[in-house]
Amino acid sequence: MSEIQAIKQANPDYGYRRVVLKLHRHGVKVNHKKIQHLMRREGLQSRAYRKTFRKYNSYKGTIGQIAKNHINRRFMTDRPYQKIVTDVSEFRWGHQTIHERIYLSPVMDLYSDEILAFNISDHPTIEFVLKPLHEALEKIPEHHYLTYIHTDQGFQYQSSAWRKELKVHHVRQSMSRKANCLDNAQMERFFHIMKAETVRNHHYQTRHEKSWKQLCETGLSITIRLESKKNSVV
């Protein structure tokens, strides 16, 4: 219990998953459910998750092509690179005006929850999301099954440039239903954990690419393995 308390004292916003990871790195093998129970009993649960964060909305109506929801909330898979998800999230700095924002676009493999690539920019353009998509798809080795990439209905993902990149790499597109964040719950959860456990304690007064990149890389190293993962193939 003393090791848990020491970790929480140094990192007050850590939830039980991050505490478990820290314990494992220190050579302490323990079940995550046990840690969750102990932290709840001792009042050591993170308060950061109670905060509501601003959400970026890239939907601008049907301005391109809407794809079918092939994933349909079946996030589990037993095959690497079969199901990939991505999204854009907004972070604010300074006085948090419309001119003091940056955007993060990570690409995640649902098999391992690994972030395959990411990009940071002042503007959430189509080119901004295409860069990490291209980097991620270039990493994928040849395999004998389909790869799906799932997004919301943001304008970037409706574009012909996005569809062209997927076609070049023989990837099938999947989209959430309009205004239904649960259809991309894995990515939404990633952003929530990242903001709760990193950004909440960092308020930058200036726009500094290196600082934000270090922060985002810290957040992107978070492991978000869900409990009781089961196989589910499209």
C-alpha cells in the first residue's frame, strides 16, 4: 500500500491503470482489479476524470462521401493492423482564445492499442490528418486480411484525398454515425485519459512546439488496454 501511496503522491492524477504500470516497472506484479479496489478503499482514486474537457467537432455536414460503419463498435480483434482508428483533439494554451489552439491527430491500432503515428498542428486541415495516416499505413506489413480504418464524419475524412490514400494502401474505410461518439469510443477514451492524466496539470502560456510535442508523446505512451478483451472480427 505504501508504494501505491508514493506513486499517487508523485502523480496525483494517475488512475489505477497508470499506477499498475508504475508498479510493474518497479517489479511488483499485481492484478489491476486489486489495485482499483485498494485505491477506491483508501480514497486514492483520480479526481481528474470528473472534469469535462472541451471537445473538438470537425463535422461540417455532408461535404464529401460518408462511409458505412463497418466496425460497428466491434473494437476487439486478434489480428494486428486489422482495425485502426483515428480522430482529432483540440488543446488550448495562453488565454485559450480561438487563436491559441493546437490539434493532435493520433492513429491507433486496436490490436495492441499502439499509436502508430501522430501529428501536431495549429490547424486541423486535411493535410494535417493525412500525414500520420500515411506514416501509419506505410508501417503495415503485407497480410492476408482486410484492414479497416475507422473515424467520425469529420470533413477531413470525407475528403477525396483521404479516400485516395486509403485506396492506394488497399484499406477499407469505416465511419461512425453522425453525432455518435460511442462509435469511436476507443479513441475518445484515449483522449480523455490523456487529458486527465497529463494536460490537466500543464497550462502553457505560449505556443511552443517542443513543449507540446513532449507532452503529447508522454500522453501517447499511455497504455489503454481494456479489461476482458475478446476476439471480434468484422
